[in-house]
Amino acid sequence: MIGYVTCEKPEMKIRDFEVYSGYYCGICKSIGRRYGQLQRMSLSYDMAFLASLLSGLETGKDQICREHCVIHHITKKTVIKNRAVDYAGDVMLLLAWYKLRDDAADENRISAGLLSLAMKKKFRKIEDVYPELAMDMQSSISEIGRLEEEKCSDLDLISDNFAHIMESVFTCYETACAPDPKRQEHNRRLLKHLGYMMGKWIYLIDAYDDLEKDIASGAYNPLIYRYGYDGSQDPADFRKSVREQCERNLLIYCSEMEKTVDLLDIKKNKGIIENIVYMGLLRRTDKVLGKEEKTDGKPL
């Protein structure tokens, strides 16, 4: 998750936004308490969605408190503490560590290499707790790297690997709410599908969002090879030419996520979860797809 999964704040109730922000602050505090301050840098609201979703499937009450932090040192902020918050923090650090390793290997970035070394011991701690998740991430990220080196033009193939990472992220956490094994398995199947569809959506929207930048830098982007960009076309025009197909796929993924959330046995945070899945993802889709459009001379 890389910053695309966010809420539609104007449509969210004030109380729900306070709770949603509490999950974000809770993850930040959890990481700082267990792993140190440096690791907080890669935090995003994607993880707040993960924590609120997984917490929402459990019957236990969250531990809610008000605390200061380095950024908000005058006014106390709502902080939520629970197992799902800790898990979301662990997921974030695993993703960050693999991203740093990938950057160090592919782009020969010294800073990424040094940061990955600094995180190595902390990564090993998380790997010991979630070996299956770490293994799935490592396998899929390695396969993504191999396909990128081959300049893969099969968008479905390469995005499937990222979708499999998200499947694992959504299913490796075991909810504590399920005395009924059938209900737990029901939720698990739905979470797996939700993670898969969200992974497909994230990978495609990120590729479309970065298309012009990747053309300029020469970085790999599956859309370049899927739709045959040969360098003769203006990058902005090429971006427009692939918009319709990308939009169709992105909206299909959003629709699948909406239908999946409808079937989940959500016990709390329903307003937060539905706001993000029903409105936040669509709003972000429209925003990324509409970057080239202008209204009264201003970007939408």
C-alpha cells in the first residue's frame, strides 16, 4: 500500500474521522514503541484502513486514549491500541523493508541500502512472528523484479504478483472474534478477495499515475509495454490514449471491493470502512484519471 487508500473526508462523520485518525496515530505510536522512531517515516493512511477493517471484524473494544506526540506536542490526539494496530504497523515495516531492498538493488541507491541495513534486525523480528507473510512478500516481490527486468508487457501477470501480496496482508492476521469457525472462514475468503482486488487496483492506479514520469526517466512501467509506447508519441497524449481501458479495469476492481465489503461480518467501524471503499477509492480513481483535465484553467 503506497498512499492511495484514503477516506473521503468531507463525507465522513466527525466521530468516524476521529476514530480513523486514532488508528493512524495508534500505528505510529505502536511502531515507535516497539521498533524506534526512524521506522515511523513510511507510515501512510493505507495502514489505518487495514487496522480499522481488521478491528471491525472483532467484537473486543479498542483501547482509546489521548496522547501527545512529536508533531502534535501541544494538543493531545486520539490514539487507538489493539492487536490489529500492531499488525498494521508490522505490515508497513515489512513492505518498507522490501521496498528499500528493491531500491538498493535496482537503482543502486546508497541511502536505501543503508536504511535497509538499519531495519534488518527489526525485520527479522517481524519475520519470526509472520513467517508466511514475509515469505509471500519476498516471493512475489522477487517475481515482480524479474518481470520488470524482462520488460513484461502482460499487465495482468505482473499485477497479480502484487495482488497476491495484498491477499496475504489481509489474511495472515487471525481475528479474535470468531467462535464460529464457519463465520471465520467466511470472512477469511472475503478478505482474501478484497486484498486481491485492492492489490490489482493499487498496482494499476500507481502505474497510470506515474506513466509520464516513468517515460521521462526510463523507468519500467507496464503500461508502456502493454500499449506499445515507442517514443514518437507525446507522453501526455499516450497517457490519454490508455485512459479508457485503465478506467474500465479500475472501476471493475472498485466494484468488486464494494461487493465484498457488503458481505463481510463487520461489527464496528462500518462507517469508516464503507466511506473508504465506496467513496475514497472512487474519488482517488477520478483524481488520478483526471489529472490531464482542466476546468477554468485549473487542475480538477
